[in-house]
Amino acid sequence: MDNTRLIALIKEGNDDVIQNIYADYRDEFIIWANKHHQCEYEEGREVFQQCMVQLYENVVSEKLTVLSSGLKTYLFGIGKNKIREVREVERKKRIEVKGGEVTTEEKLLHESILDKVEVALSQLGDPCKKLLELFYYRKMSLVQITDRLDYKNTDTTKNLKYKCLGRLRKIYTGRN
Amino acid sequence: MNDQERDLELLDGFLSDLLSDAEMDKVRTRLEVEPALRVIKDELLQLKSGIEAAGKKNLMEKMNRWDSNVNPLISEKGTELGNVIPWRAYIGWAALLVVGFFSIFSWYTSDGQKAKRLYGSYFKVYDNIMVPTQRDMSDEGLKQRAFYHYDLREYQEARPLFEQLLTVDNGEYIRFYYGIVLMALEDREKAESVLSSVDSDFTLQANWYRALNAIRQKDFLKAKELLRKLEEGESSYSNNAKEILKKLD
């Protein structure tokens, strides 16, 4: 399959393609990360998953529309940067421990907001949860969502989207 | 749709830059005079980032399921990483390394290499802790856009935005982050000139980066002078400064 088709399928939200890419390159990446960056097995696996997420997000946000090099080169390139980031975070943590610094309040606040939204989403349940994820994370159009969730037309999907968002906000804030 | 849902639709379009210029202005005006609408806008931003984070988490969980259900892991195939790596090939390389060791050693300890090595070990872009950014900044101001590119490490894009920003806001932290952008782009002389003008809350940080910049320029005297000041203080830079000073002596 050529890269243009591959990108189009990822953008359509084709999980089989994403799974195939994951299965094709996971082991090779873990071995490469161990050989060149001394990553332990579990660390290599986690970094590779982050690479896949990055690949997916770059495709759906249209930051990546053409692969000038191969898919493997692209994925391993992301991996190299991710490993560097992991090392930097570790080094920073060591310095923070030595210096007695603590995690910033802003960071904690941000994390608690994300946790709270996650809880609200699970209370909201499907199909609203699915619809909002398809729109805001998977960046699908209303036409694609209508087709995927088998709604009547895009107007129905659009109305439902705002009803769901309103309901989520209500759960999240505890207000009407 | 009820009024609340209509407001959500309007704000969603506003935050995603999908409204016409006239509609955008109308929303901006409403936001200025309606505190309740501003609250909804902030909540919507939080919800969107929460939905994105949950989507990411779902994708990771899906991959974990693929690991356990579909495709056996290397470890489950009974193969340890150590066995996968071709150790025999390393013996040949090791011999080659021993032969070349002394020539590499002399090259490695030259001033230029020492500068590169030290700089590479300690230089890390300073985190943006001043201006929160999000994925879509198209409707935000100059400052947010500058820091958005900074967060993405897109320094070529960030540089002109910071330069423009400094013409309207000459704040200490903006100059500091601009200095870091210049360092990331390896414009070392300009970085020194900008960072040396930073004062107040960011002096320590600026001096740390100036020291690294001086090391990279092989100006070890200047680097030592800055590092000694950092070493004497009680900041988180103190230990690193001590380490580098030992290596420079």
C-alpha cells in the first residue's frame, strides 16, 4: 500500500490500518530503541505507543499529509525525539529532587481538570462520548460521523453534538 | 437547540476559528460584556482538552489490548531483548574500537569537542511556564502564538513572533524566552546580547543559559565566571554549575 493511501485510511479512522502499522513496527522499534538508546523493553514499548499516537494525531490534524521518507523512518524519527524527551524529563526530575522542588501547581491543576473531564465523560456514556471523541480527538467531519454512527443526516449529528456537549458540561460543572 | 446549546455552538465555532469575521467580532464583544459567556468559553476549552486527553488514552489502551490479544510480545515469544541483539557483531566492533581508541581520545578532548560535548549534555530548552497554549491558537493573540510555536519547538516560526511581540511588550520573561529561541537557532551572539539584558525573576535562568552559550562558543573564561556565581547560590543550577566547573578545570 502506498503512503498516500495509508495516510488517507488513518485519517478515515481505519483502526485495522493503525493496528497493522503497530504490529509491523513495534518489535523492530523496541529492539532499535534498546540497541541505540539503551531503552528497557517496557520503556521501548511505551515510547512506541506514544509514537503511534503522535503519528495518528499528526495525520488527523493534517500536520502530516505527505510522507517524504518512508513510514518507518518517520515513526523512528518521532521515537528518537520522544526518547530524548523522556531522558530530559528524567534528568529534570533528578534535579528537582536534588533541589527539593515540587511539581508546579499549574501542572497539578491541569491534570485534575483532565481527570475530572474523564470522569464526566464516563458518566455521560455512549453514544455521546463516542460522538465527542470522534469529533474532537479523531477530527472527523460531521459527514464522516453521520456515516459511522449511522445517524439520519448531518443536521441530526450536529444537534446531537451540542446536546452531548451541553450534557457533558452539566455533569462536569454540576450546574445547569 | 436551546439557548445554552446555541451558545456552545457559537463558542465552539469561535474557538475553532470557523466563524465569519463579523461573527467573530460579535462573539468578542459579547465575551467582553457577558462574564457568564466567558465562563462557558473557559469550560468549553477544558472540556475539549479533556476529550482529547481521553481520546489519546483510549488509543493507548487499544494498543495494550492489541499487545495482549492479537500480537504476542517479544517477551511472550520467549525471546529476551538480549538475545535479539546480535552480540557477536559487537565483538568485531569492540576490536575496532580498541584500535581507534587513542586517536579518538585526543580528538575528543580538544576544546571544540569539549565545548560541544558539555553543551550537548546540559542544554535543554527552558519549559514554557508563563503562557498556557493549546493546539489551535489561530484565534489567539501574538503572545499565545509565539509561545505556541515555542512549545512545539518550532523556533524558526517563533522567532519573528517574539521579535514582533517585543516591540509591544518588553517584559523580562518575553526577552528571556526570546533568548532561548535564539540559542535553539544557534544565533549565539544575539542570544548573549538578549539574555544579558534579562533581569529580575529570570536572572538566574538567564545566567545559566549564558554560561552554556559561552561554553559552546569556547569562551571558557566567561563561562566559568557565570558558573561560579551560580555555584555560590542555592538554586537548582548550583550542582550543575559545580559539575561543569570541575569538567572545565
